[in-house]
Amino acid sequence: MKHGPVRTCIVGLGWWGGEHAKAARRVENLQVTACFARTPGKRAAFAAEHGCRPMESWEAVLRDPEIEALILATPHSTHPKLVEEAASAGKHVFVEKPFVLHVPDGQRAIAACERSGVRLAVGHQRRYQPAHRELKRLIEAGRLGQIVQAEANFSYDFGFRLDLSSWRASPSESPAGSMTGLGVHHADTLQYLLGPAKRLAALSRSVHPRTPLDDVTGVLLEFESGLVGYLGTNMLTPKVYYVRLHGTEANAWAENEGTVLAFHRKGAKRPKTTRYAVEGDPVTHPLADEQAEFAAAIRGNRPPEVDGAAGLRASAVLEGITVSAREGRTVDLAELYE
């Protein structure tokens, strides 16, 4: 069994790849030792900034025996192929969300990792935010009673600043618009808190002409437990960020990037509010937590918390939304799996 920090290569060196490199400086059991992008100048600059080796090709990354694991921060549609090829080369894989855009692609990528005996993790860092962790503890302690309804929304007006020449502005890379970059986080967080979603009905459309993407999406969800939820996202309004749970004994909600928690017990005049101190940006701070968890799973030979199956459940909600909105019907998520 190998010891020491997991030697990792970041693949995809845009803004988010850089955030991963910065977060890794706070992680004891994972070290970024290499990087790769198709553009030589980009990988040279990244290597100089973050003190790692620039790799000349994807094939060189896969052949390098010093690289144990990969962090993939590449366009969404590239994930399945890259995960399968990495697994075949014996590399553990951390892949950013959304894991895949089509559920069968994710099933094949998971199977490839299982065949090769490598660990697969999916980047849903917002479930690590402190208020979401506390919501989970309240649920497990029975403090909310029977949860009957949930609401979540993640929106902000990036549609007015989106580079229309970037891959993120392509409908094929960003189905349901902001659902792909924003709402998918809550697709994971809601299922982390409440268990798997069973079926959904969605409306997703463009109401502003600036981008070719759907800019407003609304979803009704039914979970396997029977409770009903709502998930909303848009790319036009000032920032909205919350997860709200309604139970027979109490309501509880997380706001402000998971740094504020309110708990309103039945019979209480007002909710109790807790504010969590987070060093730095609460959006990127949890990256170190999920990297450390990924590395611990590798060294401990166990599945990571957000494994391929968990990532695929969030992707299934995303794909289900696109099918429901396109076909005007309720979608049973089981029909998306092979």
C-alpha cells in the first residue's frame, strides 16, 4: 500500500482548475505535482504559478507512473471518455460536476473504475458547507420530525456576463442553462439530505435574449421517501442561495453559501440562527475538504463520500429536467438508467 500524499495531476487549467490547485495547498494528504491542458502556454503558466510539472500530452499523463490520481476540470461532455481512459491507466479520478450529461455514460464510467479498482469521486463541494452538514445532523437526530417538503434555489445573474464564445455558453455543454452550473449543486445537496429523487416535472426556458441558453428553470421533485420538493435556478437575478426543509416538528434552512443556519421549532416564537465563520471564500473553501476526503478514500481503499453513484444521481436529475422540459411530461428517473 502506498503512503504519503496522493500525487495528483490537474487536467483542465481554467479558473476552477486554479481554485483546485490553491485549495490543495491546504490539504496534507494530496499534492498537485503535475498539470495538463491542450494549450502549451496555459500549462506552462499554470505550472509556474502552482509549482507543478507541465505534461506535454494527455497520453503522457496516463503513462506517468508518478501520477496516482487526476482532478478533471474539463468541459462537461468530455468527462465520460476521460474517466474511462484514466481508469484503464490505473489512475484514481476526481471529476468535477456535473459528472456526466447522460446517465448511461456515467454508468459506463463507473463500471470502468470498478474494473480497474480505482476510486472515483465527483466534485459537489457545497454539501460540505457547514450549514448543510448541520442540516444533515438535525435530520439524523429527528429534530425536524417527518420532513414533508423541501425547497432550494441557486441563482445569480452570470447570464449578463457570460462569454458567449466559451464552451459554457453552448446548449450542448449547459443543458437547462444555469441548472448545469448552479442548480446541479442543489440536486446533490437535496439528495444528500433527503435520499434519492424518484421522479420530476420541469419547465426550462429562455426569457432573455442575451444567451442561447435556457435562463430560468423550475422543477418539482418527488423523493423515494414520498416527500415533495422544489428546485429553482436562473442566470438573470441577484444571487439567491438557500435550502429549506419543512418538517412536522420544525423547519430549518441554510442560506448564504451554507454559512447561515436557521432552526424554527414548533411552538417557538422565532427561529434560532447560527452563523458559521468560514476562512476565505465559502464557495471555494470546501474544495480542500473534498480533496482530503478523496485522498483518504484512496489510501483507505474505500469509496469516497461523493462517489460515482452519488454524482450520477445529481446528473440524473439534470438529464431528467431536460427530458421533462423538452417533452412536457413527468420523468421517472429510473427510465434514464440502462
